[in-house]
Amino acid sequence: MARTTLTGSRIRERRIMRGMRQAELARQAGISASYLNLIEHNRRRIGGKLLLDIAAALEVEPSHLSEGAEAALIATLREAAAERPAAGAELDRIEEFAGRFPGWAQLIAGGYRRLAAMEQEVEALTDRLSHDPHLAASLHEVLSTVTAIRSTASILVDTPELEPDWQDRFHRNISEDSRRLAEGAQRLVAELDAGETRETAQSVPQEEVEAFFTAQSFHFPALEPGGGGDPARLVAEAEELTSSTARAMAQALLERYAEDARHLPATRLLPELPKTPETLNPAALADAFGTDTARVLRRLASLPPGEGTLDKVGLVICDGSGTLTFRRPLEGFPLPRFGTACPLWPLFQSLSRPMMPMRRPVRLAGRSEGAFLTYAVAQPKGAPRLNREPLFEAHMLILPRVPGPNEAEEAPRVGVTCRICPRSDCPGRREPSLMGDAA
Amino acid sequence: MSKNVLVIEDEPNIIEAIGFILSRDGWRVATHSNGEDAVEAVRSRMPDLVILDVMLPGRSGYDILRDLRGAEATAGMPVLMLTARGQNRDREMAEAAGASRFMTKPFSNSEVLAAVNQLIGA
């Protein structure tokens, strides 16, 4: 039996909302009522023309019935359930839950995300003494000075017939130390105050950066040639960026954006795009524009929204440690939040094939088994330097794909992250899946 | 019997105060205030006891202690560690590094005297 998907539950929901009988909908869609019943109970996968027909009969957009943002929502719900297994959340009915109660589901997912962000913050605060060298140094100085004063004062009080020379010396020391103590105490207070104002952000910096880029649809007209904007001003004006870490991260990304735009303006790239994503060749584009493939990939993920033939793209960038340093999510291809990504992604494969641009179709294991086309390349970050090992950085552009009859079968199945991946025979698995072996 | 102590501490007024009370107690006091060559200072003087601050310029007291414990000549030398932080973790680290005794700043003169005398079994 196929894995359940959301689509069926939603068709049922919509049909009941319209007060339409199953037989009636089946007739309009040209299928038997029993087959529709299987679909509605998520026992048959549905797509293509049949989905369009049912959507037309229900008078809704097909995208409202098929999966999209809900895939990411369900992934988050699964993570939330995994955090509190004792609660006994009904994992086998998670899709039904998200489909029937989207508002409540969002509430739980939002609460879980907020909890994760706050846990990170608490960890940062408790670790402050060990990780804030300024604070530790100030504290050490104050305590050392107090020690010196205490020790010296007790010598003055407890030593009978202390020689005048020693007496003078210790008096001088106490006076000196008390001055230092006053200064040290002030510094300590200043350090603690700074801690209060420094990072009061509720979210993690990566999320702020992503929210900022998402709000701009990943395109910054001000940074295109002749746009007249500069990264520092954009960062200063961004409401989403509240922490200094997030501002620094956004600034670095925008500076790279501006440099990319200088070398390869969106206006020059747009006319060169192929008619369909299937024939996209980033390496050839890089060659034609005299630049590198990674830059082309970044530019393809920062084109003005609604223009050109590629309006649905995702992009992930990682460093040599596999840490994701940039994420532009794509509908249907959820990117892991804090956790680590699937090692089968062409993004990571490209790290072991440096400098070779790759075109790799993939299927997303589980859920809709969505088909995607990826382009990946790993290349050194920055200009080469004499006798220095280059630091590699990998890029992966993700495009949605309409699978042909056989094509989807050839594409390897990759996951999002192990915990929510149903693939059972995976050599790259790091931890058991929460989804059982239902794949 | 003369008791030799080496005080490794970078705070001059603490050195002076501790030096004073220890010498009044009959100790011969030598001092050293740099972390980097503290191990050499211990080796060349071979004192009966070392008082070692954790936070020193150049090198951490824990590293110095580990070196001392790793060398045969100083493996069993009594070492009193001083730290400005009394948390359990610091105590554990001091114990793991091989401290004979651990004392948190600000300490009192009598505590230091009692500790050093107990350490050499006087």
C-alpha cells in the first residue's frame, strides 16, 4: 500500500464542505466511486489529469489539493512529536491532522519552532560565563583584587607589632587595590548590562536572515547594477534582522549578492534562460558570461520574482563541514532547520567531485515522492592563495520537475533529514526514522 | 627544617600578602608570575609545595599542572590550586588535572596557612 498523502484527506474535506456526494464527484471526474473512496482515504496516490479534473469539479485550485507548504508543516510536526514521544502523538494520522486542522497544526509547529529557538537562547545564556571571555576576565580580576585586599587587611589587623615599613607598604597596597576593585566592579556591571541588551532576540540568527531574504523574495533591485543601494543600508533598514549575528550574516550575503550582480546582472541573464528547466545548463551559462558555475547558480536563485522561465527555484549552499550557510526553500522540498541534511543530496556529493558541475534528478523519499532537478557544484571559496589549501563551498540549485513516465524511476530517492525519512535501505542513514518502514 | 614554597600567581599584591604570611609561618617563599615558563621554574627550584593560580598570563594553570604530573620528578609534588571560580566544573577539572587541594578566591590567610601545612604534613 502506498504511503498516505494529504491530498486525499483534502479532497474529502472539500467535497463534504460543498455538500457533494462521493458518487457525484466520482462521476464528474470520470472515475468509480470506490476508487474515489480509496483516494479520499489516502490509499491511492493521485496526480496529473485526475487531480485537475477533481479540482475543477470542486472548483478549487489544484494546488490547494496537492501538497505544498504542508509538507514542511508536517515535517515540523513530526520533529515536534519526536521531541516528546511520551505525549503519544498519533504519528500515523499526522497528515490527516494537518489537513483537517491546518490552523491548530500551524499553532503546534509554531510553538515547537519557538521552543527550539528559546532552548538555544537559554543554552547560550547559561554558557555565558564559560563562553564570554570578557565577562570571565572581569570577574577574575574583581575576585583577585578582593583576595588581595582581604589578605592584606587581615595581615594589618592580625599581625602584632608589624614593622612600620611593612605597615606602610600594605596600606599602600590596600588603597591601590580598592581603587582597582571599584573600577573592576564597574566594568563587571557594564559587561552584565551589555549582555542584557546584546542579544535579546527570540529567534536564531539564521532564521532572521532567512525571513529577511524571504520578505524580499530573494531579489534585491537596489543591489543590481544602477540600483544605487548598498548592503550596509539594506541591513540597517531590515526589521527582520534584530541580532548583531544576523546582521553580520546578512551583510556578508548581500555583499556577495552585489558582487554577483556586478558580474552577471539579472537583466543580462534573463534573456538567456532556456524555455524549460530541463534544458538549463548553468555550466554553459557560466562559460558564456565568463564567470563560474556557482555564481550562475546563485544568480538563478536571485532573479526578479515572476520574470523569466524559472520562477520556482530553491538553493542551498554549504561549507566543507556540510553546514548549510544559505537556504532558499522550494515548495515541496523542505530544508532541515537545525538538524543535518540528507547526505545523499547532490550538494554533498559535489564536495567529493570538486569543480565538476553536476546535473542530478532526484526524488524526495516519502510523502509525494516529488521529483526535482538539481544542479550542484563545489568550488573553492574566494581567490586561490599561494600555498594555502582552498576552502570548498558547495551550491545546489533545486528545480521542481514534472516527471515523465520512466524518468522519475531513474532518479535516486533522497531525503530531507534522517528522522523524517522513510527510506529503509539507506547506506547514509545516521539515525532511525520516525516513519517506520512504511515506504 | 625549612619549607620551600613556590607561589605562581600574577597578582602582585596577592603575591606580597601570601608571601608575607607564609614567611612569617616559617616558609621560604619564591614567586613566579608567568604561565609560559612556570613548569621550568618548578623544575629548577623543586620546592616542597607549589601554590598555583588557574588563570595565568600565557598558559592555563590546568595545563601547567598536567605537565607537572606527567614528569616523574614533580608527579607527587603537593600543589594547591587557586581559582576565582568555585563551580563544580572547575573543581572537577582541578581534580582531573591532579591538584592536591583546590581553593577559591577570595580565601582567608588562615585557610591558606592551614592548607599548605596540611599538604606537607607539618
